[in-house]
Amino acid sequence: MNYTEAFLMGMQKLKEAEIGEAQLDARLLLEEVCGTDHNTLLCHGDREVSEAEEEQYRKALEQRAVHVPLQHLLGYQDFMGLKRVHKDAALWSIYTPIDCGAGTGEQNYLATKYVDRHIPRVPYIYDGQEYQTVSTSDWSPYEWSINNVAMAEVMHTVLAYYQAGRAEEAYRLLKANVLDFMYLGSSPGNFGQLSTMDRATGEGYRDFSDVTGISSRAFIEGLYGITPNALEGKCIIRPGFPAAWDSASVHTPYLDYSFRRVGDKDIFDIEQNFARPLQIVIRQNMGGGKYKDTELTADKRQHVELATITPGSVVLKQILVLVRAMEGTLLPVSLMREPPKKLPTPTPKVVMARPVTFWLARRVTVRKQYSRPISREPKRELRMGMSTARKGFSAPDADCS
């Protein structure tokens, strides 16, 4: 089989699998397998494809045919021939696959460790204690949509921490985020979009709908760990309470439960009100992304007592067992408490606000305050609802003869 025949075969297979960019995907996969580029197809289509290359190409086509992402197979994102790899992931590149269930518990745990090491911390002091929230990325310049301190993004990261079994870290970030927006902002109890510590725009928006939804999930699915799965007839309860809490309770329209920690036991009293009763599953974090499930029944009211599991002690026990098994071998023992590699971003200074006028339909203007330094721009005036600048005009020197 020559190069052109292999390409046509691959394109046909992907078309039959209803892959939208069948031609492009078949070509890029063939180039990756053979170590070639687009010129090979254009100028050297008669090049013979070896049996090993053909076998590898067919395997790649089979994976793409079942919609494995092309970027996953190639290891890069093609852009006009450029093989781009973005090594600095933003928060959404971490929490989205975790929330979609794309990884295992251990993979989710390791993904959140990336946030610890690479995403800048934004520290602030409240009541004599330091709290730390996070920015969306370590990208620059520090501008809108590139790098911000956004409540919804932090809340989704909180949920990802809970889903990875990191309850202590999740709770610290959750508390810092709630204090930042709902207590220390200019609007008490606000589910705002941007923090006052955002250096690009400053504090902005009131009760932003993006934030209310994910904040509800961070509390109900994260802190209280209630995750109904009616398709499989189960409701998982994975409490995310910090170790300092010895009791908690929650009431929702579909499920109530109370939690108590007495000695070395975790005690749950559960009452469900689902339209179709679901089997209750208690999920306990064991550390490192691992967990233990205890399946109960679908009864309306249930009482259960389980042995307390402390994630840190489980991880330490696993490490000690590994060390004993490798006697005489030097091992780099880590308790998974790695310090961040980058210095925290300093707390932004308080700056004055300037009004910004937005033009909406039917000549309605809305004035909004953005916390950013007052610039030395020319004086502005409002004409027909549009903000225009008075700037002097000077014709460029030119020979018009």
C-alpha cells in the first residue's frame, strides 16, 4: 500500500464513522504515524507505507472512529500546520474533564495537584488570618478573559477538589471564595462575577447567574456530597466535611441527612424523597483519589454507622508499607503536600473607579463601575448614547503634488 492509498483508505473509514473532518483527520494521523508532512501526500504519494506503519495507522483510525479526540491521539493541536501544545493549563482544563467523569479517582487527584503547583494564589488577610483564592490561569497579560479572579471559576475548582477526594483543600478554597465575594465585597451576600482583587477589571456584577448554579453544586455536590444518579438507580453521598467538623446536616426537597462523628465512627441518618426511591451509597475518601463505597438500600429512612476513615493516615500507611517492602532501597517519600512552585500573586492595591458607558438597543445607556486606575485619556462626551473621544487631528506630512 502506498501513501496515497493509505490516506484514501483512512478518509473512507472516518467518513463511514461520521467523523466531521474525516479528510483532515486521516491525513494528520497518517503524518504522525509515518513521520511525514503534507508535502508527502502532494508530491510523494507513491511512497510505500511499511507493514508496521500500516498496522499503527489502522489502530489510530479505529480509535478516531469511536470519537477519541484527535488531539489526544496526536499529542498536539494542529493549527495551519503548527503542532501546538499548550503546557500551561487554565482552571477549566482541569475541572471540566473531572466534572465530566473522564478520569479515574487517582487521575483526578493528580490533576488537582497541578492547580496546587502552577495556578497562582491570591492571598488576603481577614480578621488576622490569611486566606488564598486562585486566579483562572498563569497566562499573561493580566487582562479580561485571559487571567481573572472569578467566583464561578473558583467554585468549579472547589467542586473538582471535592470530586477528587480532597475535602480539606476544597473547604479552604470554598471558604476563601465565599468570604471574598459575600462578606468582603461591596455587596453583602453577592454571587458576583469578578473579585475586587481582580487586577484586570476589579469587582463586577451582582448575583451573576453563572455563579449561582456552580456555587449550588459546590455546596450540595461538594461539601455535602449529594450526587443523585437516577439512570443507575443510585444516590451517592460523599461528605466533604473538614476533619474539624464533628456534625452537620442538610435539607433539600429530595433528600435530608444528618452526620455525626462519635469517637471512631461516622453516623448517618438519611431520609430520601425521590419520586422513584434510589439506592443510597456512602462514599468515604481514602486519600490519593481513592475511596470506599458502602451500599445501603432504597428505603425511605436509613441509619448507618461506619468506621471513620482519615485520608492522611491511609496515604501514610500505604507509603510505610511500600518502604518496608523496599528495604535497602532509597525512596523519595512524599506525603503529597508539595509547596507551590510559583510565588503567590501579591494582593492588588485598591484603586479608584471610573464610569464606563455601554450602548444598548433603543438608545438606552447603562453606567457601570469598574475598579481600575483612572487613565489620562482625553475628555469624553456623550453623543447620541455613544462614548466618543475628543482627539485632535493632524494630517500626516505628505507631498501631494
